[in-house]
Amino acid sequence: MKPEILITGQGRKIAYHQTKGKGAGIVFLGGFSSDMEGSKAIYLENWAKENGRPFIRFDYSGHGQSSEKFIDGSIGDWAEDAFEIISHLTSEPQILVGSSMGGWIAFLMAKRIPNHILGIIGIAAAPDFTEDIIWNKMDDMMRATLTRSNVVYIQNDYGEPYPITKKLIDDGRNNLVMRDLLEIPFPVRLFHGSADQDVKIDVSLDLIDHINGSDVELTVVKNADHRFSSEKCLELICNSISSIISQKI
């Protein structure tokens, strides 16, 4: 099915699929170098259809079917894409479901448009990962190459090596959310697999310490990996969506 296209204020063409429904909607925020055709996004879309809920999945610029080149993108660009999708395509407060980098994007939205958010669900959320994971793992030689060439390539378990640009690192530093308390006035549900080798569970533990909110929960699933896409994991995510919606009623 061909996606619809939203042209942002920056002229980027963002591909998206929107499911119509009633009441509180869900927006899925994907991970770094992923697209909206992943198993979690499709599962949640089907769940939304079955339950008559609005749902949006989309590709950040440089991802999937959207315009621009991945190597030219940054956290700020992708957060802006999410903001434009939410502000142009929704009216009622939304539940943001952020996977990995999408969790970081969700908390940036919480700071920018808190009145437009009903709750956040973080799946192996990776706030500040460009600094705390990527930069901190680089040796002196990689950092020197990045400074000299503006890009380095790092291996990953999901396909071709990731291009990591100086722009990505620098822009990430302008969008950090873990250096101060996160004021969150709505429910937050975090999920993490004990076997996650990409984003360690310590990140979620640090995150709940940084959130200043009265309704924050972390669920750890034994042996689940970073994908967090088993039937059990996906059911947990959907149950948490239902729980947040029921609190509003």
C-alpha cells in the first residue's frame, strides 16, 4: 500500500500510514536506521484497527520511503519530523510508542509539546545514545577519523555498517535529555529485555531516575533482545496502551 506524504516546513517529504479511529491515538516512533515496515509498527497498526483506535507510523527523513539521505540526518531533524507528523495529523493527545531512538524522540516531544501527549511507552528506549553509547565507545583513532573526515562507519547486527557523522554527534549534544530531570506529567511505561546487547538495561534504570513523574513503570522481560518483538513482548506493549487509555476514561 502506497504511503501518504507530508511535506514539512523544511521541505522534507515524510512518508506515513494513518489509520483512522476514535479517541486517543497512537504514534509509533521508530529506531535509528529502521523504517515503518518493522514488525512492531505493523503489529500495533493491526491492533489499532481491531480496537478502532487512530494510529500513525512513519519514516523519518532519510529512512524508508521518506526523502533525503540518511547520512545527512540528525536527531534534531528526526525530532522535527516527528513534531510535524504529530502537529499536522493529530488533534487529541497521543500515546507515543518509541522504540530505541524513538524513545529519545518521544522525550524530546514531551519537552516540546507535553499538552499533546497522553502517555509515553519506551521500548528499549535509547535517550542520548549518540553521546552515551556511540561516542563513549569510540577509541581515539575513530574520534580522530570522525573529526578529519566528518564520518566513520560502525558495525551493526542488522545490516550494512552505520555511517556516524560529526553532525549526528554534534546535533545529539544539542538534544540531550538525560542531563537534567525530565518533567513528565503523564504515564510512562518502559520496557526492556534482559538480553538486550545494543542498549543495556542500565539505560532504562537511569531513565526512571531522571523522570520526575508520579506514574512511571519499568518492565523487564527475561531473555528478550533489543528487537523486543516476540508475541509476548508485543502483547505487553498493547496492554500498556490499553491501560493508559483506560486512565483517561
